[in-house]
Amino acid sequence: MSNRRKFIKGGILGAVGAAIFPKIALSEGKKNPHSTNGFPMVISTWSHGIPANEAAMKVLLKGGSAIDAVEAGVRVPEADPESMSVGYGGLPDRDGHVTLDACIMDHTGNCGSVSFLQHIKHPISVARKVMEKTPHVMLSGAGALKFALDNGFPKEDLLTDKARKRWEEWLKDSQYKPIINVENHDTIGLLALDQNGDISGACTTSGLSYKMHGRVGDSPIIGAGMFVDNEVGGCCATGVGEAVMKTLGSFLIVELMRQGASPQEACEEGIARIVKNQNYRDMQIGYLAINKQGEHGAYSVHPWFNYALHQGGSSELIDSPFYIQK
């Protein structure tokens, strides 16, 4: 009788799992061919993740915490005027304003974010102050700027000459159309696993170039642009934020890992939810995920999404697997 009960229970759970997570059921055992394991580790989106990972790994190798590492890492592209999709030097909105979004989350579930922030070079550090010094999760716009200034962040002009010239060129036609993979497509999301096995994450961006003034994407939204559950793993997103927000992609992927999916399977299912119900052919979305064992996954809608991995003493840029086969 007991064996029969176990058989019935297993069959029911298997059927339910296949119904809820059909892509996972079909791809059981499939791994990211580049996936490794072990910690400390740092993983982040796009080629600007290489120098970001280096800065984060320096913190980890000195015994620092994952939360310190992710902040230190993404501050690198935030301050780089050549990275035209993050922070200083980021391409402006259609009115010529550089507006920034960021979020950060530690291994205890504490988190902070800022949206529609102007004139502050390091929104990720303001987001951390929101996490540590306020009872809130998110501050936005003028309130976020006042909070930053009150906490000693300098007010700066973030629109560089290079970005201004591109905006002025765009103004000739003023046609808004996101272009797949151009300018690394906005975000750096970064996840770190420290020597204690704790996970933290950060996400920061200047958003889609030439967007409507006031537009906020997925990057400052906990559960969309980034999410961490220290019992399970973490995820971050890049690409067209509207598609990520509609599926709460990062939270979804972490929950899929909680249900037993590998990081790779969970990322694939996250993309499957987007391509099932949205007009995905003109948009790029990419996900990165890690689990507590230091395994990772990556998946995107289109090709040419790459990510930076620093693990086991090596640092490399890897092309992600993708959904659309050209």
C-alpha cells in the first residue's frame, strides 16, 4: 500500500509539474554547456560586465560580502562615459534628460531602489542608502534626488558631449524604435556569490534611449529586473523592460529554481513565458541566473546576448544560448 501511495503521489506531482512548467518537463537534464560551479563567483550582463566583475571579485577575494561586491561592480560602468546605456554618458530620453534606474538586494531579502533619478552618477549607491537608511524600498524622481543630495551625493551633469550629439542626430527624425542589441541594450545586471555562500544582486541602467520622459523600466523593480532568494539563487534581466515587467521575470525564474529547475532550465522557461504572449520578434530580452551551488544559466530571445562570468580564477565573455534560430 505504501509503495502504491508513493507511486500515485509521484505521478500526480509529475503531472502537475509538467502542466505548470511544460518547458522544464521537456528539457529535463539539459544544461548550459558553459555552466560551472563553485564560489566565490560573479556573473553579469554584456561586455561591460568584464570590468564590473573584476571590481566585484576583488571585494570577494578579500573576504568581502556579496552586497559590497555587487555595488562595487556596477559602479564601474555607471562611471564610464563610454558605456552609453548605464549612468554617466548614458543616452538621454527624447527630451534630452539622462534618467537613471537601479536596484540592489542582499542575502537577507533587504532591498532598495531608485527610479527616474537625475544628476547622480551612482544610482546603485543611492539605492543601497534607501535600503539601509529608510523604511521604504523605492524612491523616485525629485524625492530620490533630494534623498541623494541630503546623503552627500554630488549633483552632476550626466549628459556627455558624445551622448548629446547622438540625441541631436536622433531629433532630426525623432523616431522611437528599440533596436535589438544596440548599445548593449541598456542594463547591467550583476549577481555575486561570496565565500560564505551568500547571494546578492544589483541592476542599474539609463534605460531605453530616447524613451518618453518619465518612463521607468524593469531595472529598479524587485522581482522584474533582479531578484535574490538566498535559499535558492538569484536572477537578473536585460533588454526591453516592459516585457520583463509583464512577467516579473526574475522572480519567476528564482521560483522555478525553487521548484527544482536548474538555472538554465529556469531561464529558458522565463523566455518561454515572454514569447508565448508578447510580440517578441522586435525585442531582445536576456536572463542570467545562479543557484546556491554556483551553477549558472543564461538565455535570450535573440542571438548576440553575451554575459561575463568570473569564476574559478578565470574571467570570460560568453555567448548566451537563445530562442530564435536565425
